[in-house]
Amino acid sequence: MKEKATSFDIAHLAGVSQSTVSRALNNSPLVNEETRRRVQEIARELNYKVDKNASNLRKQKSSTIALLLFEDPTSDDSMINPFFLAMLGSITRACAQANYDLLVSFQNLEDDWHAEYEDSNKADGIILLGYGDYTDYQNKVAQLESQGTHFVRWGAPDEAHPGVSIGCDNYQGGQNITEHLLSLGKASFAFIGDNGQQAPEFMARYQGYIDTLKKHGLEKNSVQRNAISTEEAGYNGILSLMSTGELPQVIVCASDLIAMGVLRALRENRIQVPDDVAVVGYDNISISAYTTPTLTSVQQNTKLAGELLVNTLLKAINNEHVEDYLMPAEVIVRQSCGSKLSK
């Protein structure tokens, strides 16, 4: 008796993986037309029939959410921004409350994560954290949407970006921290952090900052240095600024990690914070309350963020209406920006 053909037989003859065969037989847009046609032709020649019971089983809910953490440059071996580590606890609790398991996976931008969960029934939906430069992976996100995968991402909502986004109002955060500094009598500023399209969160923080200075006629009293969200980038950014021979009254950092590097460089050069120069950060990661001096920062509510990410994804999985959401930012005042200047 001749054995029934399997998808592995088709994969061998077509010279592709078994998962590609599965996607091709289901007319997935992730498989190019030529490969899809070749796989389907081999399946017909082998008289291959899809196992309907197995197919239906794969389509059942797994009661699992996949959390994909993307590689981030860090000063340690974790390669995970501490901001996202704080959010992870909230996401885990929100999943437990909804009786869902959480599958955490560390990803590189080169990985095939956009197709990983389509046929495997590993998870009912995906949360994307720490994506970095959106332009690096926008095609993969577009493919997630085209294949009907339920997903939600942490980041700045944008009409040009597929899917639903949960994020913080970074523009408002930039405004609020700048207004606070102006209320202290500060009049000269530097912003350390990328302010281009490749870093939408940083760009929004910068725009809120510079627009507030413009409103007060102080935009000419500002300089800017590019830096990604690492201590080393902050350290090098402030050294570049110091090489000009002048320091402004305030260093506004696009993240707390940048601010940590700034504080270290100032300390090594015997520049006092906040007496000689004030420093503020963004994110309010836990260590910001324990620096010397303690760091004034803009808080993104990681507890609320985790709950919103999970609850929004579960609504999408249940085919309920979902939409982008921006959380408000809050200034957390500590020692590093000093007190109001005396008149």
C-alpha cells in the first residue's frame, strides 16, 4: 500500500521549508507567486489532501500571547532597554488576569518573526516592544496586517504605520518638561537625542521642547546633539557639547539612559549638577531615582502601558473595535534640575 504524501514530501520536492508549503497551500501573501504555484502543482501531482481536522485544530485559540522584544544596544548583555523590562511585569500580570499565558521571545530585526506565528498556533496575537527604527521593519508589519495576524505595538501612532499602536504623548512630555525648566528661570538649553524620522518618539519629544522654546522666543538659545538611547551616546554627546567651550544652563536628554551618560561625563569633568548645569531625562526608569543627584524625568506609565497593550490585543483577537491610544506624560521633579532661580 502506497503511503500518503505529506507536506514534508512536497517541501523536499519544491526545495522549500515545510512552513513555506503550509503557507503556500493556504495562499499566504508571504509566499511569492512562483513558489506558491510550484508547491500547489506538486501537491496536485502527489494527490496531497490537507488534513481538515489538523487545520481546524491549528485555528483554535491557544490562550497565549506572544511578546516579541527587539534587540536594543545596551551597556550590559541584556540587549533590552530597562524601560521595556519595567513594562514586562505589567504585561505579565495583565495576561494572568485574563487567563492567558505569555510567550516571551527575543528577536533580531533580521528574524522571520512576521511569519513565525501564522500556522504554528503558538499564539493568538503578538505584542511588539522595542522596535527601534520603524523603517527597518515596516514591510514585516504590513505583512502581519495583510495575513490577518492580530498584533499591537508600543510606539507613536501614525497613519502611515499599519496596525494599532499604544504609546505616550511624547510631544506633550517635551512641552511639559520645557515649561517646568522655564519656570525655574532657565534660559539656555541643549537637547541630546536624535530628532529625525528614524526615531519618532525622540522626534516628538524634541518637537514639543523646541516649540515651547519658540513660544517664549528662546529657540535660538538651543543647540542639539544626536544620540541613540544609550549611556555611551549620552556621554559622547555631552563631550561634543563641552568641546565648544560653553555649556548651557540645561541639558535636556531624550531618554534617561542618555542622561546617565551625561551625568557621568559631567562628574568626570568636575561640573556640578545642578549648580553648574541642570540635567533632565525621559522615561523615569527605576534607576533615575537613585542617581547622584537624583534625576528629574518625564514618566511614561509602564503599568498602564502594559494593561493597555494586553487589553487592546485581546479585543482585537475577539474581533472588537480597537484604536490607537496616547497616554499622558508626567514630569517627575527631582534634584538634577535644581530649584527656581532667585531674582
